[in-house]
Amino acid sequence: MRRDTVSAYRRRARDTELKVDQSVAAVQAERDADWQARKAAAQQATTAERDRTPPSRAELVGATLVRDRYGWHRIAKVNRTTVDVYIGPGVTKRLQVDRVLEASSSP
């Protein structure tokens, strides 16, 4: 009795390709779910940033620290539309009031 090696090889190759395709589909589904979750989080953060109101001048005058996207800074001077903050010894930087995320009076 002769064994049909060609058809056995083809069957094994087909089964292997099927397993690989299933694994690829599973990984792709996982990546798509992760992408959708990240996209939803980014949209939510964008919406929260858009709906945020900058602190008022009264809040800034009473504060000693402000936070922008780079971190917390000590206030040097509060103007009508800008806030000067210390970024180094003797060096100040001017921030627009709408770029200020938070104001705090604690040291």
C-alpha cells in the first residue's frame, strides 16, 4: 500500500495556513480594539480641553503657582492677558492666560 504523500503535505500546509490566518485575525482584532480605545480616550481628552475655561484674572492674582502643559511654575507677574512665570534663576517666560491649565495658591 502506497501512502499519498502529496495530498498529506497539502492538507498539513492548508491546516497550517488556516491556523496562521486565525492567529493574524485575532491579533488584528486585538489591535483594532486597542486603537478604538485610544481613539475614544483622545477624543474625550480633546473635548475636555475644548470645554475647559481658563482661570480668571482674580484667581491668577491670588495664586502663587500656575500649571501649563509643561508643569507647574511660580508666578512672577500677572498681566491682563499674560502671566510671567519663573523658569530658571532670573529667567521668566510669558504664558498666555488661555494656556494656563490650573492656578494654585499653595507653595
